[in-house]
Amino acid sequence: MARITIFGGTGYAGGHIAAEAARRGHNVVSITRTPPDSPQEGVAYETGSLHDPAVVEKAAADSDVIVIATHGFDPSGPGLIDALPALSAAAIAGGARLGVVGGAGSSLVAEGGPRLVDTPDFHEDWKPEALAHADVLAALRESDPALNWFYVSPAALFGAYAPGEATGSYRTGGDVLVTKEDGTSEISGADLALAFVDEIENRINENRRFTVGH
């Protein structure tokens, strides 16, 4: 069983990943700025910040996998890209794998592009978050080869605002958005968590991004 530390383990994606990993018997620690209102069984909770090097170094030393399930963009402070250098260094030093829950915006709508965020109908209000996560993905692709990482982009419709159906199945792609035959693209939190924990266990996508959808 893996030792998994999740930054953002009380959010939508992180909470589902924590629950699925704990259900499978993994040792799961969730680190958030404030304690959860409704703790999940099998998950240990700690308070701390992704931007605190001491917290990050301890998490890396104590974990096989560090999961980042936080927003990429923070209008009131540093974003995920600012924490990435210290995260990467700590993961390398601690021998931990780094897994990131990204956004759909950086996914390609077809082979060769464009990215979803660059299409005309992409909502302007969503662009800061989408572009921030795109920068994180680009930085990971240029990171120290000693860093072991993977990055998961969900379908276009994903989040607490559209919880969807937990089907117990999912499909994956490379950099291209996963869509259904009718052109829609969605994934539930529970099924995204299946894909994420499967990757932790099976290590199929070494140092690359993959997309997930129904």
C-alpha cells in the first residue's frame, strides 16, 4: 500500500481521491489550510500550506506519492506555479512521485490543437485558472528529469457544480480531451478518482499528462 499525501484533500477532486485511496487501503494524509467539517473515514488530516517549504519537505519525506489537488490560480496570493520549484525539489529529495489534478483547459480539442482554453466559446472567467494550470503542465514537462510526475486533466464538465454520475468506469486519452460520440465531455468526481488512484497503483503514465472522461 502506498503512503499518499494530498494537498487539497478536502476539495472536490482531492476529497474523492482521498476517499478512493483510503477505500483501497492506502495510507492517506490530507493537508489543508483549515480542518475539514466532515472528515472521511480512513483519512488523516493535518493543517498546513503548499507554500510552506517545511510542510512540503515533510510531506515528501513521509510519502510515496504527493497529490496536488488545489487551484492553479489564486487572486489573493501566490499560485501553484510559485510552489512548484520547492515541491519538485522536495519530491526528488524524498523519492516521492508527484501527481497533479489539472484542468481541462490545456487539453487539445483534437490532435494538433487547439487547446480548449483557446477556443472561442471558452468562458473568460475560467481562463485565469485554466492558463495557470497550463503553465504548471508546461513547467513539469521542462522539469528536472529526476522528478517523477503525472498530470491528469479531467473532462470539460467536471466539478461540484456538475457532479455527474458515478459509473465505475472511465476512458483515458493522451493530450486530447475525452469526449463521447455526441461531442459532450464529462466525468464525475468518483470516476476521476478511480483513474487517479489506478495511476498511482499501476504507474502507466510516467512523466506525462493524460486526460480522463466517460
